[in-house]
Amino acid sequence: MDITVALGGGGARGIAHLGVVQALQEQGFTIRALAGTSIGGLIGALLATGYSPDELRQRLCRLDQRKLFGQRPGDLPSLLGLAGLTDVLHDLVGELRFEDLKLPFAVTAVDIVTDAPMVIRSGRLVDAVLATIAIPGIFPPRPTHAKGLLVDGGMINPVPVDVARQLAPGLPTLAVPLTSVSPDKPGDGDPASALPIPGIHTLQRLRVGQALNTFLLGWETSTRLLTELRLERDRPDGIVRPRVEDIQILSVIDVDEVFARGVAAVAGAPLELARLKSWRVRAARWAAGAIQREVH
């Protein structure tokens, strides 16, 4: 019943990850490693620190979502900032580093200076999370010591199955994408209409607000298509897909309701869970892990 889990990106939809993990634990699964992209990286970091899904749900219920995206002097240029979210992260994980975590964990990012995909497994946890959630142009990129700029890992690897598999060779890997297979657009109306930002309606009347709408719609389309391509290539041993496609990535959400969708997704995927328990899958993964360990 030991597994490794890849948590996908999707903004506000990511609260469903907590419900998925809670339900997996209730079904007897033990998560031995986590990899995450974007909001999956943020949620994964908090879980790897040792918080339980329900404890995080309660904390997030008390959060004022309208105060997360403020800007600070010195931030690199972006439409929105992460000042409030940074304060929340510091409160939850402080100065913890990857080496301090309860289980193996990694996040993905992209260096837009060198075009290089990045897998971050060392250093301060807060820095890594702020890199993996930095949607280009929307949130400030994170500079590196090598003069690079790190942005959201979802640009290349929206559900990091390959990374999760490397963290725990020999274990079945479960993917949790937050996009739908269907090409239907999420939500109703303009994506920016749901942003938890004072004055957003005024912004929408300006060209920059209209450009934001276009960008968010395009980001959703490219992420959905790339997710399916990566899942086809990386072939996780199971997929649990919460029904959250109607939630826009920067929406104000009902935390309890989105958490419940994650729980429901696990309940609605008995065949996927059975695959994770299958002796054939486990034997194949054990053999692959043994080969990988021998090579290294």
C-alpha cells in the first residue's frame, strides 16, 4: 500500500489535493514521496512538512483569499504579487529546507533564461514554492544565483509523474491532475472576474485586464493539452482526477467544498486504486526500481 504521488498544477483547484490525500490515507495507502508542480508543489510542500490534510483544510478556511496577491517593493515586474501568500508560507514552514522534511519531496520549475526544466530538491522550501507557482507575467519570477529566472513548472511538466517516480523507485505512482480531459472551458464568463483582487472590475475595462483574460484562457488550454500528453508519455500507475474544471485558477473558493471534491474523486476511482494495489504493477515497479538502483 506504499505509493508515490504527483500533484498537478491548477491554482485554486489545488485544495482538492488535500481531499485526495486524506481519502487515500483513509483507504490504507501510505505516501512515501511527493512531487508537485505549481499549486501541487505548494500543497505537497505543506504535506511533506508534516501537516495533515485536515489540519491544512482548517487553516485555509480561516484565510482571507483576497489578501494573497499583493505586491511588494523590489518584486520583479508582474501583474500581481505574492506578498500575502509569502507571509502565509513563512507562517506555516518558516525557514525549513528540503533536508528537514518528513519524506522525499521535489517541485518543478522552468528557467526562462536558459529554457531549462528544473527539479528543485534542496534549499529553502519557501523559495522553491514561490518559484513553482510563478505563472509567467502574472506572478514575479524567482531569480537564481546563476542569473536565471524561475517560473511555474507547469509550462513543461504540469503533473510531475517522472519526478515522483524518481523519488521512490520501485513504488507505484499516482497522478492527480487538476485539468479535465474535455476541451470545455472552465467556469462562466471572463476568468479575471473571479480574481480575489480589489478593483478587478475596473482593471477589466482596461486593455491590460482584457489581456489578462486572454492569457488565462490560453494558459488553461495549453496546460490541459500538455497534461494529457505528459500523462500519455509518463504513464502513471493510477490517475485520480478531481472534478474541478469549473473552478478558475485564481478564483475565491469554498475550501471545504473543493476539499470534498478531492475526497469524492478517490471514492469514484476504484479501478485506479485497484491498479495501485495490483501485484503485477507492484512487481513491475519493484523490478524497475531495482534496475535503477543497480545503474546508480
